[in-house]
Amino acid sequence: MLVVMKHSASAQEIRDVVDMIQEMGYEARPIPGRQRTSVGLIGNDGQVEPTLFQSLPGVLEVIPVSHSYKQVSREWKEESTVVTLPNGTNIGGNEVVLMAGPCAVEGEEMILDLAQTLSRMGATILRGGAFKPRTSPYSFQGLGVKGLQYLAKAREETGMAIVTEVLDVETAEAVAEYADILQVGARNMQNYPLLRKVGNIKKPILLKRGLSATIEELLLAAEYVIAEGNPNVILCERGVRSFDTQTRNLLDLTAIPVVKSLSHLPIIADPSHGTGVRAKVTPMARAAVAAGADGLMVEVHADPNHALSDGAQSLYPDQFQELLDQIRVIARAIHRAMTPPLAHQAGFE
């Protein structure tokens, strides 16, 4: 339930609504907006009568929130959430954000050289796995903390923000020590202890859609993070499993406008995992931007044929540059802009 206050409501009138909700045994969550404040009632079990609030001074209206997810819904917060990173990158606003890098950090020189290249091209966020969840136990599992340290050094040299995956509760704090965004991967989307843990860490969370998850299940997973007090959640459409074997997954581009209609959270697309085929990445990246994605996460490798992880879906740097040139045109056509290169917005050389 959402109690919407009048524009003229005083601080005391808002406090009275909060007190009444708490006296009834529920949690009250004030939500300041540009024009007015709303107060969310958390834990409504169907026993609360909306008319109890409608007569209170300063109350404009009471809106029942019918979705099982509440704090991530548009009814709860009409204005879109914008997640701001330490290097000035905004995710969820008018700019289309670029996250790029290898599937896995393979070595110090490799990630530093690639970060320099991607930064010059216009990417402001460096992706790279230090801990890798692999289907086979014999596949490369990542460099662990050493990989995190290499990512941190790349940030020092380029100014790029770092997004990397957190696999479990035990290593979450270690990842948070180095990363600017904690990625919860598709396999962990419904790992509720992990969602609660990253919700308490309070760093921005990139939450990927599960391999067979519905949109409602994705939003409910985000609700777990926000319920712990962390409002900075970025959703990611990365493809769902399909019966067709021509691509690795089915990139569900419809999810982008659907999520934007249901939730205030930003959503990006991962066409690399969404297709698993290098030749399909660029077309689907273009389509994702046209569909309204707030950003792209693209795997790029200097030598994909010798990559230790997911080389078949990784773009060469020159292919990534071509992709940027194309989506810049698409963004302009739908009245959006690309995030400025870091050399322009943060003074990095």
C-alpha cells in the first residue's frame, strides 16, 4: 500500500502517517519525490483498511500495490531510479551506458591493455570475472582475489568503474572491497541469502535474469535486495533458455519495455550471453538500445580465439568500435545520448 501525501503536506503530517503505520505493526518507508512524498506500507497482509489513512491531514490518496513485488514497482516510485557510480557514470537516466571487457580476467597485462583500449573507445565501466561460475568443474575458474587486484589497478589507470561477479556470501565482502558494482549472475538470481547479503553491503548491484526466470521472478529477486535497504539495483536481460540450438540463449528484448513499465529500476542488456555467437552480438545490441535499454554489457577480448572463457561470443576491439558507432546513431534517433568518454567527464588522460 502506498500513501501519497499532498504537495503541501508538512513534515509533521508525514510523520503522523509513519507513526500510524508503525503503531499497526507494519514498516513505514517514506519515499521523497520531486513534488511530493509518499509513504510505503511494507508487510501488508490484507488487513489494512485504506480509508484509515484517507482522512488524515496531508494525505492525497491511498494506492493499493497489488504486485507481490512492491518497492521495485512503478506504483511505489514513479520516477526512474538513476544509479550513480564514483566515476560519474549514471545508469538509468537519458544516457546509454557501456560496460565492456573480457568474460574472465586472465592476467595483469591483458586486462590493463584492454581497459586502456576500451576506455579510449568510450566504455566507462570495465567488466571482468575474477570468480567464475563454470558449468564444468574443469574449466577456468578465475584468478580470485588476484583478479580483483588487477581490476582495481585498471580502474586506477583509466578511471573506469568495475563490475564483477560475486558468487557466494563468503566472498561477497572481498569482492565489494574492489568492485564498484557487484554482479549477481543468472545462476544466483534466486540465491536469497546472497541477495540479502549484497543488499546489506550497499554497493550498486547488477542483477542478471535467471536462465528460466520470469520477469516477475526477476523483480522479486530485486525486491530482496531493496528490502535490505539497498536501492541501487540494475537489472540485466541476458537471455533465457530456449528449445532452439542456433544461439546459446533467447535474448528476450520484450523484457526491456515490460520491465520499464512495471519497475522504476534501470535495465541493461547483455547480448553476449544472450546469443553466445559473436556474429549475433552486434545486431542484438543495436536492437536492445532501440528497445530502450539503459546500457549494454558486451564481452570484448583482444584475442577471442585464445580466451580462457567464452571466446566464441567475445568481440574483437575493432568490432566493438564499430558497434559503438552504430548504437550512437540509434541512441540519437530515440533522443538519448551515449555516456561521454571518461577523458571528457573525469579528466583522465
